[in-house]
Amino acid sequence: WTTTVECLETLARAVQARRGAGEPRAKRPRLASDASVKFHETADVDDRVDNLRIREIRAMAYPQLVIEEFPASQQAMHTVVAARTAAAKVVRGQDDRMVVVVGPCSIHDTAAALEYAKRLKPEVEAHKGELVIIMRVYFEKPRTTVGWKGLINDPDLDGSYKVNKGLRAARQLLQQINDSGVPCGCEFLDTLTPQYIADLVSWAAIGARTTECQLHRELSSGLSMPVGFKNATNGDCDVAVDAVTASKYPHAFFSTTKQGTVAIVHSEGNPDCHVVLRGGKDGPNYAEDRVKPILEQIRKKDVSTGLIIDCSHGNSNKDYKNQPKVLAEVCRQVSEGQKGIAGVMLESHLMEGAQKLKEAPGAKEALRYGVSVTDACIGWTTTVECLETLARAVQARRGAGEPRAKRPRLASDASVKFHETADVDDRVDNLRIREIRAMAYPQLVIEEFPASQQAMHTVVAARTAAAKVVRGQDDRMVVVVGPCSIHDTAAALEYAKRLKPEVEAHKGELVIIMRVYFEKPRTTVGWKGLINDPDLDGSYKVNKGLRAARQLLQQINDSGVPCGCEFLDTLTPQYIADLVSWAAIGARTTECQLHRELSSGLSMPVGFKNATNGDCDVAVDAVTASKYPHAFFSTTKQGTVAIVHSEGNPDCHVVLRGGKDGPNYAEDRVKPILEQIRKKDVSTGLIIDCSHGNSNKDYKNQPKVLAEVCRQVSEGQKGIAGVMLESHLMEGAQKLKEAPGAKEALRYGVSVTDACIGWTTTVEC
């Protein structure tokens, strides 16, 4: 605590010095967003703090209704069970064939998709001795910033976001393709969509932008099919290996029941997750000199699955004509006996190339038939040639003296652990789910811990001030300071009590917001925060955690101290967001489309951290994307699945936290990033996180980082809008063992996650 106080004093002096550099103190105009309420959801939450950037929340068809409308036939079930079993055996090395995920980059025309499936069926049969062919049937398209996001999100391709129509179209298409005997592969971007279609999916992908996201790892741990995690867009494969490792273990995450109510899903863990190499900013990674080290890395992490190579994206240098060349090199390695390569991915359509889509009425009718509207694809003739080439490579690998692998029956095929509804066949649904538990509706938790008028005043004032600061309309600085994560509410309340005088003492220079983080992203596994596991013992009493979180926010805001939180999913904000004055999207989720969509609808300023590897482009892209309206899946306050239409958030900004490439708080790093932000027409400044990569993960370095930031601020740097400090009552950290009684054994006021500076240092800062 002493260090925390010192840090606050130092920063306040820096702001005073910046004012003394000749710049007049900025006026503080009233924000337009404070003036009007565009959407009213419930009388239990004050309109001044809730849904300020939400245009509409629409009813979403319950999963069971869509399933009843398009039920899976016995033929479809046979297709799914056979393909899942075969694909799982291949990636485990129990079957010497290869998985081939082949098809359009994304589905925009169901008629063309059905024709593609019809053409693919003979190839499935012709090569079934060597290849497990799965059609790529992608309904959701992640974007760098904005653009058409897939058939489910916008089935009419005109920006009308008829999501219920899209869900029905997606399930119907999967039904028809599986009925024809062709298995399907999809990419999942959220935890709700699988409840509508997962029983008809034989293989799933987690894309490069979401592999590092904890939410998607939790989801994958409960999916009933093999899941491929792509390496990051920058080429980092560590995050994919970590994702595969994390997904092997049980988790608890938020989703919906088949009946459309919010639910806590307890997974069993997925042993069939694997790495997908897709290349990246550091170049392709399909050649032998890249594949061998990654396979060795996988083995060292005790991952028992092989890897799949994506012949498109970074591996093709984004030129579809290079896909056959990539495949040829993969086939060479396979022919020479490389057994670690379990499969490939190909982006293929009826016709080669791509066409541009303009999201406008009538645009769909103007498109050429059988041509991709997203990534360019190889044509059908080339696709057939590629399949034949790959089949010969498998035959050659067998001829190298290795006996053909036996195909034992998988234990996971034999038993059903959890039964949810009679409308979905137990052979394909919830195979890795232990339990789906009732989740308290948001409105029930809000009614139990309502926000007082004092709390509302705290939130409105802090949000307004923070927004003005990041927009450059107020010359103060935002300071997000507090424990790395909350594990002890009593200690958190004492911290808030100490912080209150500092809030008042420095209000002329600083907008101080207490860091009140309830969710903790992990590299692989570990304690994930107060909401997920409030008793710190692995019991996952999520309803208790949600109540504890809201009650603590209520109490801290009542004391006049505003709060900042990190959000990891689209459901939690409905329980607590009205009591949050500033929000963060962490380094592992900044590139995730779901979190950008969520941020576009949040009512407070949102900071996007640069990626863990140090990449700042993804944070700038996230801020850009979040300025625009989006549609995403969440829940109503009454606890039913919903489609949320956002207005866009103008108060998103970049947070520099350093990364694998080193710290990024020094002047020579800050200036180029500010210039990059301006070029992207982003009107907000940036915040510097004094911890994490910037402190080289040594909490004692935080005051040093702050000193350099203060130097820049004192000399007039107005692009720096604030800082973050990890601080607690006592300095350092302690280890947590998730076991009964572990909570009582902890030292009071000491972090159980990242090490923090103490109170005295905080005040000095």
C-alpha cells in the first residue's frame, strides 16, 4: 500500500508539470452519450449506466425450437459418429489415414454449398481408405476490423442481421449435407452457437484470433468432436499448444440450455484437441524445418495428438494459387514417413478465386455462383487433384515399412455421461459435458444487490471523466489501480477504504478507478477468479461467485470509489456492468471478434491490451472495430438467450502492457504507436500498464516504469491518457492451492495471482 500511495503522488505531480508546460487546462464538455437513453430493458437498473450503447436486444429462438424444426436423421447421426470417431483416431495416431477439411472459406449461398457437397461425396467414398474427408462448412467469419461476419450473423448479406434466420439456415444446411453422407466441420466463435448445431458437426476449429482466448479453450473442453486450435496470426505456436493442453482438463463456463436459459456448463475435458499450423506474420510454417520443432514442442507438453496443416492463410501467403504448392510439400513429408502430420485444410469452392461483397440490399443476387465472398479458394478441378495427391502420399507412407495402424474403439464412444434433451441423439451430444447447472438470472442477482443512488453517482461521474480523459477533452489521467485479482472481499473492501482519500486528494489531476478483477485468464489451467470459483477450491460455485462479485461492486461504489473490471464473455456484463466504470479486454482476447463485438455495446470506456507477444496492431484494430455497430449473442436480464444489437463504442482505447518482444512504455515505443493510432482515425489516447511485460513480470519494477511514464507526461506528452498499477495492501504474491481449506490458510492482503506493489508504494506512485 505504501508504494501505491507513492506512485499516485508521483503521477499527480507529473500531470501538474504537464499543465505547467504552457498548455491551458482542457475544458470538460458534457458527453453526448450521457444525455439520452436509446434502449430500456428493465426497471431494476438505472438507465444512466445500463445499455447506453445498445440499440436493441431481440428475442433469440431457443436451441430446442431450431433442433425440432430441423431434426437430425439416423443417416446424419451415422455420418457424424463415424466421422468423429475416425478423425479422433487419426489425430491420436490410432489410424494411419489423414483428415482433410476441405470446402469454401465461408458459406454464403446454401445452394452452392449443397452442390459442393454433392460433388464431394464421390471423393469421400473414393479415398475413404486413405483420407477422412470433412467438408468445411463455416458459418462465422472473424474480421480484422469490420465486414460481413457469416451466414448465421447476416444470412441476407445486407447488414440486416437476421440471426434467427441464419441459425435456421445453418442447421438446415448441416442437416442436408450430413444426410448425404458428407461430414461437416465448423469454426465456433462463442459458447451459445454450439447448442444449435454442434450435434451435426464432426470436427471443429478455433481460429487464429481466438486460440489464446480462455473462453474458447473452456468451450473446446466440452465439445463432443475433435477440435483444432490454429496458431496465432503472428505465427506464435505456443498459444495453440497451450490451448490444446488447457482443453484436456475440466472447466466451468457460461452458455445456455437447449431450452434457452442461461446455464453453467461443467465440462469433462477434450483429449482430441490438436494444433493447426496456418502460418502467420513471421512466414509459413508448413515446411519440414518448421514442422519438426513444433512436433517436438507438442510432445514435450505431453500432448498426444498430431497436427493439421492449413494450406491457406499465412502458409499460402494469402494467395489461393499457392495451396497446391503447400500441399505438395506436406505430401513429400508424409510420403517419407512423417506420422506427426495428421491432416490438412484446403479452402476450395466450385469456382476458383473470390469476389467482393457489398453489404447492401440486392447485393446477394448480384454475386457470381460458386465463388467465395471471403478468402479466395481453389476451384473444383484443382481440389480433386489435391485429394488424389494426398491419398497417394498416405499410400506411400504405408509403403515405408510401417504396418497399417489398428483402429480400436474409443472409450468416449461407449458411454453417455450427461443427458439434456430427447430431441438430440446422445451419441453426438454432450459427450464431454459432466453437468449443465441452472444459473441465476441477471435480474435476480440485480434485485438482491441493487445499485444505490450513491453508486450510480459514482459510476456516472467516473465513466464521464474517464471518457473525456481518453478522448483528450480532460487533461487529467486515468489510473486503474488495485489487486491483480480479487480473492478476498474483506481485503478488497479495506483496499477501497484506503483508496477513497487518495481519490479525493488527487481528483484535480487523476481519475482513480479501483481495479476489481473477478476473472483471471490462465496460460493453461489454474484458479480462474472469484466468479468462477469463489471458494478457491475447485468447487465452481458460480452462482455464489456472481452474487459475491455484484455485492462487492455495490459496496465499493457506495463508498465513492469507482471500479474497473475485465470481461471474458458476453453474459457476465448483464450481471455487473452497470456498476463498472472502466473495462478491460485482456491481451489473450484482444484479437477475439466476440470481445470486440461485446465492447461495441458496453456503456463504459474499454481498454484493449496489446497481444502477449507485444503486437499492438491487434489492439488498434480492436479499437477500430469496436467503434462500429455489431450483433452478438448474450442473454436478457430475464435469463433467456438474446441477440444484442450494439451502437458502437467511441471510448475504446489501446493499453500498452509489453510482451514477448519486450516492454513498450518508453518514449521510442510510445510515439510510433500513437502515430499508428492517429493514422487509423482513432481519436482516443492510450493507457500504459506498468505491470506484466512492461515490468518484465517483476512487481518491483512498476515504480520504475511509472517514473518513465511520468517523465514523458511532465514533458507534455498528451497521448498518454493513463496508467495501470497492480497493487495490494501488502506487496508480493502467494501461491494458491485449489483444495478444501486453502482459502483460510492464505495471508491477508496478499495477491494469489500476479505479485503487486504494496500500499505505501502505491500512494507514492
